[in-house]
Amino acid sequence: MSWITARRRHPAAGYVILVLGLLLVGALYASVTGAGTSASASPPVTTAQALVSAGQRIFAQDCATCHGTYAQGTNSAPGLIGVGSAAVDFQVSTGRMPLAFQGNEGVRKPPRLNPKQTGEVAQYIGSLGGGPAIPSGAQVSTSGANVGLGQQLFSANCGACHNFVGAGGALTYGKFAPALTQSTNRQIYEAMQTGPEAMPVFNDTTITPSEKRDIIAFVTETRTQPNPGGFSLGRVGPVTEGLVAFLGLLLFMVLMAMWITGKKKGHSGEES
């Protein structure tokens, strides 16, 4: 025990005991308060949470004026709780939202938000509860799709409003079905999922995901088809083509009548 007594009398012994005492007190405090486990107990901030937070800030700046601070809706615009991220992605990516002014609903415009901001707002609205999610790349891919079946499905479910090649058309009460010539695969899929404006919702029971891809394949295929008859005239069918032919012929007949009348007047003047 003499070696212990000798070291106890060492000048540094007091400092060593002080450090050991502080460490012991710190360990006891951490065990009582749980400070040592607080870092592991706190859930890490995920990418999805970051997107939702960023989307909430954008929503408060560009959307809350009409849709309400908590997306609950106002007299100016409907609530967005439960509509899903797909509906927001469609409306914002096509420039329909945010509105430039009241009365401009449903009109496709250059989007105000970039794709990153659009995705963030969509994630925020999707986090509020339910609704269709943004489709993945595989869901909207037309690889291996049946274009023939897509044409049949489009004619049966979409052609009455969008025209048989997706050129758009007028509806009742001043509404219209927009042309699909600028729509991306994802936007077409989202429109079928969410039913924007006057369009009905085609859920996966009415039109399966595989059939949705077939429809998309047909719509995109028509954009590259040639026009063997000459000018496409909007590709809205024989009614327009017949109207243009009739008006052209009528104009030709009027001009011919004016030419004949002027020629007869000229002959009458020479004879007199």
C-alpha cells in the first residue's frame, strides 16, 4: 500500500481526482436527464420532410390567398385537402395554377413555378391527406403499349370531348376540352387520375393503369402521323374540312360574279 500512499501525495493527484469527479457527475447527469440519448431519439429530417416544408412555404406565398392558409378553401377557390399530389402537379405544371387573374381557370399557360417548386408544392398538398400520387416514370412509359387498343379506349372515353385525335373541342356552358398536343405523358395520366375541370375521373377500376398507358401511346402517336390530304386544319374532322371547302367555293363564286358584272359594264360603256 506504500505505492498508493506515495502517489496520493503526488502534486498532480488532486487534479486527477477533480477530473474523475467531474466525469462521474457528468455521467450521472446524462443518465438522469437523458441528454446522452437525445440526439438518437430525435428523428432525422428526411428528404420528404424537407420537400413538404419547402412546399408549404411556396404555398403560403403563391396559393394561400385563394385556397386558404391551411388549404381548407375559400370563397374564391376550393379546398385542396385530399386532392393528392397528382392533381397539384397537373395544375401547376400546365400553368393553370397559380391563376394569373380570376376567370382564367382551365387555360394552359407557361408554368410560373419550375419543376422543383412544383414537386415541393405537390408533396405538401399530398401530405395533407390522401388523393392520387404523382405517377412514376414506369407508370407513364409507353414502352410495349398497345396503340390500337389505346385508340379504341380513347374513342370510347375521350374522343367525344377531346376530338378523335386529341385536338380539343367546345363543350356546353362555355366550357371546352383542351387539346392534348402539348401534354406530357405524366400530365395525361394525371388528368385521367384526377379529372380536372369538366373532365370525369377515370380511376384504376374504370381504366386500368395498363390501359392508361395504351391511351397515352395513341395520343402521342397521332402527333407524328402525316396529313395525306394536305393541310391538317386542326385535325378536327370532316366538318371543318367541309366548311372550309364551302367557304372557299362561295368566295370564288362571289369573285367570279363580280368579275363578270364588271366585264359586262365595260362592254356597255364601249358600245355607247
